[in-house]
Amino acid sequence: MKTIAEFDLPAREVYGKWKLPMVEIFETIEGEGMYQGFPTVFVRSFHCNLRCKWCDTPYSFAPAKPAFEARVDEIVDKVASFNSRRICFTGGEPLIHRQKSAALIKALADLDQIIDIHIETNGAIDLAPFARMRKRDAVLMKKMRFVMDYKLAASGESEKMITDNFNCLLNQDEIKFVIGSDEDFEQAKKVMARFHKKGQVLFSPVWETMEPRRLVEKVLADPLPQVKISMQLHKIIWDPNRRGV
């Protein structure tokens, strides 16, 4: 991972021309998390460093191909054409492009109409350089949030999680545990007890293997009164396999 010095961005005239591989940019409502239901622009970049067994966006990484490449300024202009005041920067893994990812976040935060940029990151990317970038920028401190999706056993990728990322989170951030089994539930509790300091914890069911009602019953019975159940609203409103919603 680059050092913080390498995250000192050049002038917008320079980094605005940097290109990122992209999947799609569209406006819909946020389907999950703390801002569920709000109109939101989704900025989905291409590439991911994980291959979760239950991934619902396999078109965002190889062997699929990027839908297009776009300059930072082009992405910002597209986002500005929508009415939404919130952005979901997602993937794939949106922070995998490192300095280019940082440049895009900064440029999006500079849009006056945007009040929130939440970054759906997978837990296997070092958040420290991005967290330090946020800490030293008043606009980013106000608008930028991490939604860290900590992978559990059913994903097949739990061994790649970076637990030091918990030290980078603030109260405005979120930690999502996607629960696919009873084993996942118990693992999530252990991770919370050992590493969680700040940020809202979300439990989200894997629809095919964890019935939502059962997950709710387990949270209530344990009990876990500070955990928020997060359903994927977009899969209820539209066909679960539909893209661009």
C-alpha cells in the first residue's frame, strides 16, 4: 500500500485526467445500510481482489471486462448530472486503484450538492492511507464514510481480512457482516468483541442460506441490541439479478 506521502494528490488539472476502469454509473435508491432508501448515485469501478462465494456482482471483476474507462473529471460530471445528494462508491473493490481511487473520492467530495460519499470496501484493502487522507481534509471528514464489509467463513475469503482496519473507523462509518450460516453468526460476534471500536455494526443475511427471519431471531435471542439488521431493499423492489438498480 502506498504511504500517505504518495497520497498527496497533484492539482485537479492533473489528477482530473487520470482514468479508472468502470462498470456503471447510475441513480437509484440506496438498498442497504444506514442510508437505506435515500436516492443515491452508484459509482461502480472495475476490479476486485477477492472472490466471495456469494458475490452478487461478478461482472465487476475478471474474467469479465470493464464496461468503459473514464477520467476522474468525466465521472464527476456524470454524477453531477443527477439530482441525488449521496454517492455510493462501490465495485468490485473501489479502493483497489489506490491513488486514483483517492483522487476520485476527493473530486466527488468537492461537489457542493453532495453531502455523503460512502465507500463499500471489502475488508482486504488497507484503509489507513485513506483514513489519514480523510482526517486531514475537513470536507472529507464531513462527507466521506467507509462501509467495511468484513468477510466471514461462508464467503471463502475470511483469512484475507485486515483487522487493523477497525482502528481506522469513526462513528460515521459502518461495518457490515454478511451472514450465511450459524458459523458466520458466531464468527461475527467474536470479531466484534475483539476488534470493534467505532462505527455502526450491520448484519445482512445471505438470502439463499440464511433466512432473514432466522437472523432477526438470533440477534434478538443472543441478544445484540446495538446490531442493525440490514436487508437488501433493491432485491425486494426489483428482480434480484437486475443490474442498474
